[in-house]
Amino acid sequence: MYIRRKEFIQVGSLATASMMVPKFLKAFEGKAMVPPGNKVVVVLQLSGGNDGLNTVIPVRNDLYYKARPKLGIEKSKALTLTDEVGIHPALTGFKELFDDGSLSILNNVGYPNPDRSHFRSMDIWHTASQSTDYWTTGWVGRYLDAQCKGCDKPTQAIELDDILSLSLKGEQLKGIAVKDPRRLYGTANEKFFRDVMKNHKAANHPAGDQPVDYLYKTMAETLSSADYIFQQSKMHPTNASYPSTGLGNSLKTVASLIYSEINTKVYYVSLGSFDTHINQDNQQQRLFTEMNDALKAFVKDLKQNNRFNDVLFFTFSEFGRRVAQNASNGTDHGTANNMFFISGGLKQKGLINEMPDLGNLDEGDLKFKVDFKNAYATVLKKWLNADDRSILTKQYDYLNFI
């Protein structure tokens, strides 16, 4: 019995939707493995190149307002962090976190010889490569490869999306891409897919029919894993109220999984697009409102469940924007940027390094002073207790925020 073309496409679509959910998930079924105290990382990717200068604002720097006569955020509208620095007015929750010591801001983050292409620069951030190198594995994926060689309970990473980012792809292990565990579970349990599997088991396929066998094998693993992830996410569902936005729904799912027994150390979510060549004010305001409200609900939820000290949340964007505004009330692709780190377990809080030097630019762009791979190394070593040097292929400097 040969697989029909239509059937092949439908089976393949389910396998693709799960991004080849790894079979090791079966090892976790029915096991309680993640008590409070388990350290978790939540990464928020600000896709498109967020404008860092209108995020963390040098409110007393005349050069900032000279470069942005219309786009610069007035000091009276910015939320005050210090006498010299404000934060975007939409980020009220971040201001509260700054005030209570749960937010660290790292400025001037980038890498040598920056690339202004969205795709290339994002690849560099995903892989943690040099700008001259082209790698096919991501830093989280290599962490998955490294943290459990030969063991029967490997850690996993979950991306709340339909497509798995390069960041979560390793040589041996990969993260899981699932936008909505309930939807994946519902799709996997449709009668069509159950019947296909039943018929496949009863059929005798010709020897050497590897593509079909592999596809069915992947589908079987997907069905099992979809059931497992869904069951885990509803075992300890959060009862907290979250905004009904894409990021709000994603962080609500993350919280439910953190409270479950699923063995996940890294969660990955995205928000965008921050590619604000035109009409930056409105676009950044809208995106920051979504980010702020979702994160505020997430932090409140974690605190109420005594897990805020266990979770490290951080943001990044593939590059910042140019210092000067353009003619369309926006900003073009730039270089260095800032990163936010949020947790109840921070060691260094607030503004942990100097603001950008607007009087010392590189052809109109900010000069990076902190390699982003130093931040990755710090998270891997100090939070995930991993061999950062092996994962990143060289030794980077550790920072002190954790």
C-alpha cells in the first residue's frame, strides 16, 4: 500500500507544524521533574531592529534632540529612571521593575563589523557567530546538545511560534515550535491523522521506502508529544489575567508550562516588526504597549506563584537604529542597542553600564562596547550552569547582572 500524494502532504503538514518534535519527550511522560528552584530563561526577540535610543532615552543630552528634532521623546513625557535617563512612556511596567530592582539595562550591545541586513544580523544573533562566519546551529540548540550527552532526560526548549528559529536548532537536538499547545493537540487528534496512523501500521510498505517511513515515524512522535505538551500545560494552568494579544497569550502559555512538570529550560517568544523606517512613533508605541502589558501580567503571575526568582527574562533585537531621524519620521538600520534583563534574582540592577556616547559615532551609528556573546555566556554559565565556552566555541567575558 503506497501513500497517496494528498495524504503525504497532509501528514507532512502536521510534522512541519511541530518542527519535528523530538522523540525524547516520551521519556518525560508521567514524571514530575521540575520543582520550584529550577532556573528558566525566557527570551523575547524584538524582530525588525528596535530603536534603542527611543527606548532608553538620554533625556538631558542635547545631541539626541538635535539628531531627532521631531522624533526625540520629550523629557516631560519619558518615564524617569535617573536624572539623565528616561524610558519610553509606554513602558510603565518596566519603570516599576526598574524601581523595585528587578530590571537591568545593558547599553551599547552589538558585535564587531556589524551587518545591517535583518536576515544576516539575526543569523549572527541566533548562532552567536562572528560576523565573518556562517553557522547552521543556534546557541540554544548547541546548549541542548551539550547539556545532556548520553543521558535519558535531556532538557528541551520551546518556541511559541509556528516555525522554529535557527537559535533553537542544534546538531543533535532541536527545540520545539508550538504556537498553541491546545491547537496542536486538537490537530494531532483529528480523526484523519489517527486513521492514517492506524492504516500505516497495518500496511506493508516496500523495503527502502525511507521518506515515507521517516514521515510516519515523525508523525507518530508528533502525536505523542502534542498530547504530552498539552496535558502538561493544562495540569497547572495559570489563573492569572493576561491581555488578549499575541505576546500576552504566549506568555500565559509559558507561565502554565513553568508551573507544570515539563522539563523546559528555555522559552523563546517574538514580537515585531520594529522596522520603523516610517511612522515610528505610532508603531513603537503600539508594540511597546503590547510588550509592557504582557510582561506586567507575566511578572505579577510569577511573583504570586513564587517563581519570579527562578525566571530570567531578557530581550534583544538584531540591531538598533541610526542616531539621526530620517525624512519619513522614522529611523533606518543602525548598529548597537540595549538589552533588558528582568528577574527576581538579579545581582546588578538598573543601568549597569554607561549610556551611548552620541558625540563619538561611527559614520552616524552608535559604537558597540559590549559583545552580545558576553551576555549569552553569562546566561549559560551563571543561570543555566552550562559549559558556555564549549557552546559558544570560545571564552567570552562574564557580566555581573546575575
